[in-house]
Amino acid sequence: MKDRSKVIFGNELGAGAYRKALKGKKKYQKKYGDDSAANYPVKLRKNSCLYEPLGVMDIRVAEGEGDNAFDTEKGIIVGNIRMGFGHYRISIAMASAAHALGYTPYWMDLNSYSETTCTKVIGAQNDLYSLGSRLSQKLWLFNKLVWEPLNYEGFRQLSYNSGDQKNAELMAPVFKNIPKELPLIGTHVWPAQAALHAGMKYVVNAIPDNWPMALHLSEGAVHLIQTHQSYMGYRILNGMQKKKVLRPMPADSLCYTGHYIDHELVSNIERDCELRLARKESGKPMRFLMTIGGAGAQQELFAAVIKHLIPAIRAKKAALYINVGDYKKVWDALRREVPALNSLSKTHFGNWSDTTAFCEQAIEGEVEGVHAFWHEDIFEAVYCTNLLMRSSDVLLTKPSELAFYPIPKLFLKRIGGHEKWGAIHSAEIGDGTLECEDVPHTLQMVDLFLKEDSLLREMCGAIVTNKSIGVYDGAYKAVEIAMGLKNR
């Protein structure tokens, strides 16, 4: 196998970049060990949250529990890592589409195998990214001088991909006993890179966001792109080696798919939009959904919006869902900041049956006040937002992976420069607002949704139109492409 840290799609990297990549790998080897000779056993078990609705089976490595009978005809691996909530959410969309198309989704989280070098390396980088996300929201100068440039231009460079490719070699051992003929969809680049280094035959790399970055390249895989703008940027590797014109990616190494969305959401778009408009016309409380991701950032912004909504909630003009994921301390902080939450809120904490029952009845039923959700289980914490979307009228979110979901969206300030392109894309296709870069503009947009019906009506119309032309079919196409690789 050629060394993908030296040459990327025919573009040679300088000797300095390669030496840096080697040095980074050696640093991790020294700190976390080298288990390339290990022979980790592999077992399957039903996912406690996602097996019942989506048929998801977990791939466990270095554990003795469960079964090991992979379905090599109908099985498909969703390779991911927990880094915030975004990559898990995209993975759920892929699993949902696979299940709907009659396949068996296998969940392989490279950040969940505690005794492996793979997980230790990923965990260290995840901790740094989460810290950076939080600091960027608290320290203006850090955000301007470090975080925005890193996320916008640093991750864009081929030299960054060179280092990732070397680190991914340390992640390959967990694939040793995985059947190599199973197709794999990586919803983060590291599982895709590691799978190729391990000799997996059919690898698809589902790229998130809408800003082309070399960070997401995994040569040898088919790269899936959610937007036409991003597709063109990846095709020519635009700006990925300063001002140099690079060799383009081969045409068969990337494919535009549309947005990665759950089957349950796509198949109900028309009905859910119809119910949103009916609630608005009848004067029922407008339902706002706030979801706080794994980094736990933006608490102050959420508190400001909640305070602003309290009068409308009391007047039954608005209702509010707050999902704090698996971060109960975030809810505790919000209650201290907004004391009115203590009397207005009904909590759905740690009881998945209660949460799913509420989500189901809320689609056609009545909702008032504030409903808060917290679940210790990571799958429940992430999937809760997906279930709440169907009965929500407006999603308040930073423009990350949720920017692509078929629900009217109010975009909060980004965390990282790359995210702004998600809001731009959403505004252009009509299913979301512009990015609101400060609190006053955020509150202005909240009031527009509350006091007028034009924004909601236009966005619902755009969502239905977008569905008709396949904008939200990316997860289905990802599964079809991955399974189709076996027949090439």
C-alpha cells in the first residue's frame, strides 16, 4: 500500500509536512503504545437504544460478550466516532436509511474501545477539540486568532490530512477481525482512513459540513458530498495547498448525494410541515427546539433566548423543548440563570420510554410550557433531538450537522469558521435563516417567527419542494453506493 501521507490524489507533500506527520504518529505511539500486533476479538450485540427502531447492532472489540455472526450479504458498517454529537447523528441517519432499505446496520464507534491505542488517540484529540470549542465561546481573542483560523484554513490544508493518515495507521488494528467484504460508511474521516489501512474493500467516506477541507479526505474511499458547492471545492481540492493549483480528485472518487437525513424524517416531511402550518394558523403555541451538543458550548446564548421566550410561553404563544443531551450540568446551569424554568418546566430525565411516548403523542397532540430532556445514554441523548424534530416548528441550532435537516431552522452563532457555510447553504435552499451572529439578531429572528407566519410558511414550502427533488436523500444514496461497490 502506498504511503498516503506523502502523496494525496497525485499531489506530493513537502518533506517537512511528511516529517511532521511521522513525528506526530511516534508521539502517540510513545504515549499510548502500539497494538498493531494485537488480535482483538469481535462480538455483536443489540444496541440498547437503536436496535428496536432501526435494527442497529453494535460491533464490540476486545470484549467477550455477544455474537459474532456478521451478515456478509445484507450487513453494512457505519463507522464513526463520538466527537460532539454531529457524527453520531449522521451515523443514525445512515443506519436509518440502511434499515429502511432492508439492510442490517452495524455500529462501529472507534472511540468506544477503551483498551485500544485507537480509542486512546481519538479520545486525546476529541478532548482537545471539545476544549477548543468551549474556549472559543468564552475568549474572543482565542476564537479570532486560533479557533476560527484553525477550523477554516488549518484543517483545509493537505498537510493536515498527511498527519491524520499517519495517525489512522494506529487505528487500523481494531478492524483485524472484521469481515473485509462488509461495506463501510465512515461518518468521520478517521474510521474511513483506518478501514482502508486495515484492508477493508468497500469504503465510503460521508463528508459533513459545507466547507471543503483536506481534513475530510480519505483516498481510496468514495467521498460523498451533501452540496453542489462543496462538491466543486473537493473536485479541484480548492485552496488545500495555499495558492497552488492541485491535481483534481478523480471523478469516480466523489459523488454528490444530498443531505444525510433519517428515513423517519424524510418520509414524513409533508405531514409534519402541514401540521406546523396548521398550528400557526390556529394560534397554538409555536414550538421551539433547542439542542445543546456534546461540547456544551453556547450556554449563555441559550439562556438569553430562553429569557426572551418566557413571556410568550406564559401567554401560551410559544412552547419550548430543551435537549441538553447527556450534560445534566447544562440544565442545572440554565435553571440557575433562568429561575422561571423551575416552575414552567416538565423534565423528561433518564426515562427513555417516557421520552419516546412524549415525542410520539406531540406529533398530533397538544404541547404547552417547557419540556426538558436529559439522558445519560449517549444514543438516547442524541436520538432524542431527532424524535423531537417531527413535532417541532423551529429548530434553534448552530450551523453544523443540523443545518441540513428538513425542519425550519433559526441559526445561532457558529463554533468554528467552517460552520458558517452550513447556514449559507440552508438560507439559499430556503429551509433556514441567516446565521445570527449575536444575541440581538437572534432575538429579532425569534420574534419574526412568533409574530409573523411568512417565515414558517416559506420554509415549510421550501422543505417540501426540496424533498421532491431529492435534496434530503443523501443517506439512502450513501447506502446504495456503499452496497453497490461490491458489484463493481
